[in-house]
Amino acid sequence: MSVTADNATQKAPEVAAEAARRRTFAVISHPDAGKSTLTEALALHAAAITSAGAVHGKGDRRGVTSDWMEMEQARGISITSAALRIDYDDRVLNLLDTPGHADFSEDTYRVLSAVDCAIMLLDSAKGLEPQTLKLFDVCRARRMPVITFVNKWDRPGREPLELLDEIEQRIGLRPTPMNWPVGIAGDFRGLIDRADGDHYTKFHRTPGGATKAVEERLSDEQAAAVEDTAWEQAREEIELLGEIGADFDEASFRAGESSPVLFGAALPNFGISQLLETLVRLAPAPAAQPDAKGDPRPITAPFAGQVFKMQANMDKAHRDRMAFVRVGSGRFDRGMVLTHAATGRPFATKYTQAVFGSERSTIETAYPGDVIALINAQALSVGDTLYDGPRVEFPPIPSFAPEHFAVARAVDAGRYKQFQRGISQLDSEGVVQVLSSDVRGEQAPVLAAVGPLQFDVVKHRMEHEFRAPIELAHLDYSLARRTDAASAPALHGLSGGEVLTRRSDGELLMLVHNKWRLRVIERDHPDLVLEPLLAGG
Ligand code: G4P
């Protein structure tokens, strides 16, 4: 037995116990549904911080939200993402932050490859919104368990049964309410805990919502007296839920087919402890993940982790590049020398940190489900595996269907080398997808983005970081399909589209002007391969 394997065997009970304590999740939502507010509320309840507003927020509540990029500051949006560790009741909750702006969905999608569960956050007045639907598609593709939190119940909104119906009808996810609101949206009195013997908790606001709301347990008799008709209505609705069988079912939740639903309001901190309890109780702990060959990698195997995000420029003083790695198996100890699966080269981990926003602290050990940030990670790309011991590689993280395309050219032909270097670095960080073809040539790569704001980031970084300003000529394509080498020559000759190669994985993509044109091509050439890419497309 090798030294590494021997060590791994020794550490196995510790690794298994630590992994069992972890819950790694992300919040999927449409901008403004309350993700920042919910993050603060979760951290507040878990006593990670003492007052809301210090973790993450917008505007005045910016707190430790990363402010590393001038462009980000100018726009007042968060376009970076990292992880927040919350210690709660002997559990470790790793909340992976997802960039809020719609244009950064590609980055957000990748974060979802590193979590075991998602909280789908809905605004009670709006229900399912476009960005939430797109993100949910990624969860569905991964068969990921999803817990639904209906937020802003303190404000006028929709009927709870109507919201459940929308979830079931539009996305085919069977809702199983874990709690039920007493009082309509806008007149929130409290929650009946269906998972806990139908106990009733009444909520009392605290000014500003900066501290936990006061929760008061009432008996059925007390509740009936205090809440009157609101109580009666809630009881009737709960009976109805029982009759239609909307009860929690572990197997379908784990398979991503049903979703526990909780009602609450993040701003006044109503229903947050119930959400935390549900998360701890129901969200799956890290488990064996299939490697590139499809073999499950046990969590107690020697260390292996996958880069799911790259980030540059966090520290203006020295332009560094950071790789965020989700630990898949084994124990990570700072200072370990790992192997980079893509190159076979050693990778030293002396500089490793736990990061959230601009706060950094050095991390010493990490277990499956944790996120570590490796500094000076120039050699790494999104999707790469690092491991200890015998070689292992995780499958690549899927690229997402781009909808915006532009040709990039160096403004100053004399800086072509810097242009090349910059484009290839941004490609490996996953800032944008880079496509090329013999026809267009190396000097004019096509950049493909899920959201157009990705182009602004590329322009900004090419000018300020690589000193190679670029100009972009937008192309009149709006969708891409995957094709193969056999179909490519025939497709390339058709009007209304062209075939390009994605540099990162060699995939052949057919770009098409619009869906009408695509339909015509599909109709006229049923033998040619044109497959949809993940998420939309
Ligand atoms: P996001 O990260 O999903 O984009 O949303 P964010 O938390 O910034 O919340 C969007 C707006 O919704 C904020 O108001 C926030 O205060 C409000 N909000 C979030 N949760 C609740 C809730 O449970 N009840 C009520 N009533 N409001 C909620 P804003 O005025 O746009 O911003 P701010 O000035 O308060 O920061």
C-alpha cells in the first residue's frame, strides 16, 4: 500500500465524520428576490456574525462584498463569487455565493456544479421568474435536491396554494410544504410547522430586522383565539395538503423530483430558523462523486478536488489569480503538494485560503464539501482536478449555451502577443468562451457569452490587465448547437450560420442567427447533428 493510501485509510473515519457534518449549497433566485438579505439572515441565525448587514449586501449594506473591481463598483453589482462558511449546531454549512446579475449566469451555473443542494428563493409576489427558471434547469439536469423558500411574506403577495400550483405546473417539481403561513402575504402572523407536529410559532418584528425576530410558541387554543379567521383558513389549507398527499418524501426530494417548501421573510427574519433546520436535516451531506470514468470516488479516498471557479485581480497590489476548489474526497492539509491532473505537474498549496468577499483567512484543513481557494493558480483552469495519490480526474464542468457572440481584435496590432495571452487566460478562467475557425483565423477569435456583461469584463481586463485593448464586432447570431466533425462541412456551407471550434474542449458549435433559421436547417437536413447545449439554447 502506498503512503498516501495508507494515510487515507487512517484518516477515513475522521473524513467520514467531518463530511457528514457538512452541507454545501447555493441559493438560486432572480435578482431582487432577496438572496443577499437571506444570506445575512442565515448567517445571523447561525451566529456566524452578530448583526445582519455585515456579511453581504448591496448599496449601503455592502459590508464585505468584494469590491475588487472598479467596474463592479461603478455598476454596484456583485460579479464575483466565493463561499461563506456558517457553523450551526455542530454542522458546517458552506453557502456558495452565486453572482446576482442576470448576465453572470454562466458563472452561477458553474457554482451549481460544486454544491449538493440548492435553495430556490422566490418572491411571494412574483413566483417563478426567468433567472430562477434558467438556474433551476441546471439543478434539474444534475438531479439536484432543491429546497424552496417563499420570501417576503411580510409584503402583499400571492396565495400560497397558487404559488405551489405554479411550481408544480411550470417546472414539474412536486411541492411538499414543510411549514404553512398563518395570515395572507402582507399580513404575516406566524408559521405552522408541518414537520414538527403542526406546532404554531407566532412572529414578532424587531425594529430594522437587525436581530433575530422574537418567536412565540402558541398552543392551538391560544392560536385560534389570537389569530381568529387567519388560523381557521390556515388549518383548512393544511387539511387540504394532507388530502392531496403533499407530504415530504425523501426519495423524490433526493432525486430532484419534489421540493420541501418553506414560507417566510428574510428581512424581518421570519422563518429563517425553520429554513436552517430543514437544510441541516434534509440537505444531503457530501457523497461519492463519479470520476471521469464514471466510477464513484469515495469521500474517504485520498484528497481530490475540482476547480469550479477562477477569479483574478482580487488584490490590486499584486495581480493574482485564484482557483476555487471544491473538496471531493479526503482531507486537505495546507502545504500538501498535489498533482494537477491535466498536466501531471505538482501543485504546491502553501498559499491556501478560505474566502468570502474580500475577507480572507488562511485555511489549514478542509474536508469533502468545503471550498478552498488556491492563490497563484496561473496553471489551473475551470474544471481541472487536483489530487493526492493515484491519478483521478473528475468529469469536465459543462459549458453553457452562449447567446451573444462577438469577434475580438487587438486595437494595436503591435500588442498581438499580449492579446493572445489575455484571451487564452480569460478562456481558461471561464470568463467567456473562445471560439475559432480556420476561416476567421487566430487573430480574430469569436467570443461567446451567456450574458453580454461578460464582454464588458473581457474588454476591461484586456485593457487594464493585459494592456491589449480590444474592439468587439458583434455577430448577428443568437444561438448555438453542438455538432460533430461529420456534419460540420455540410453545416458550414449553409447560409445563416457557421461552425466554430470551442478552444477549451474542442467541441464543434454551429452558430445560428435565430430559431427560425435553425428550424429550417433542421427540417432540410435531418441527418446532420445539431444538439442543444445545457441551459436554454
Ligand atoms: P438580491 O440579493 O436577491 O438581489 O435581493 P436583496 O437581498 O438585495 O433584496 C432585494 C430587496 O428586497 C431589498 O430591498 C430587500 O430589503 C428586500 N427584501 C428582501 N427580503 C425581504 C423580505 O423578506 N421582506 C421585505 N419586505 N423585503 C425584503 P431594496 O429596497 O431594493 O434594497 P435595500 O435598500 O433594502 O438594500
